[in-house]
Amino acid sequence: MTIKNFSKIKLNFKIKTFKLKDEFKISRVSKKIVKVIDISLKDGVNSATAECVPYQRYDEKLDDILKYLRMNKDKLEKIIIDNRLEAIPFLSLQNTISTSILSLKQKKRKVNFFTSNKIKKKNCYFYNHSYF
């Protein structure tokens, strides 16, 4: 995914915690609380947000990703502008940033996410209009 015509990108992040109504079980893991890293990209005009959930199967840890973000924020912005996402050592973070880039591109082209993907909003489990 290229990021043409983006000369300046600002990356911000924060931790979000979600309390689940019911326990979530998948494979050998169950959770009642989910922590994610909220990643925000801004190009000066538009902004896009996506949530990073570490991939347990690849031994990713929330604290490791946060440490990486804190220590490499400026470097990451350059990696994003240069379209070198494969240089990011966490697959979950690569995917989250890729999702944010896609959203920025659609906003720049004034394309609605739901319309372009033929999704009816009423069929979505999660919908926050500020993300699209």
C-alpha cells in the first residue's frame, strides 16, 4: 500500500480499555477486559484511527508495542511516509497503520468507506462515523 501525496504524517497513540459485558473466549484464551492501542494518523487535513491488538500467537505484548511506539515515534512517521511498513517489527502494528493509511486515502479522495465497500451501516456491529 503506497502513501502517495502524503508529505507529512503525524502519529499519535493511547491505550484504550474495554470492559466486556460477557467473557470473550477464543482458542485457549478468555477475556473480560480488552486493552488496545488506539493509533491515530493525521496528514494535516484528515485523520484516521485504528486499534492495535497484539497478536498473542506471534508473542506480541502490549507493553512491547507501547515501548516501541514511544522510542520510535519520529522514525515511524518516516517509515510510514516512505512506505516501508515491513520495517515495523510488530505485525499487528503494521496492520493497524495500514488500515489507518487506507482510511486517510479514502478521506483524501472523499470516498465513503461503507459506500465503496457496499456495506449497510445497520448491519455493522461497530460503527463510529469519525473513523470513516
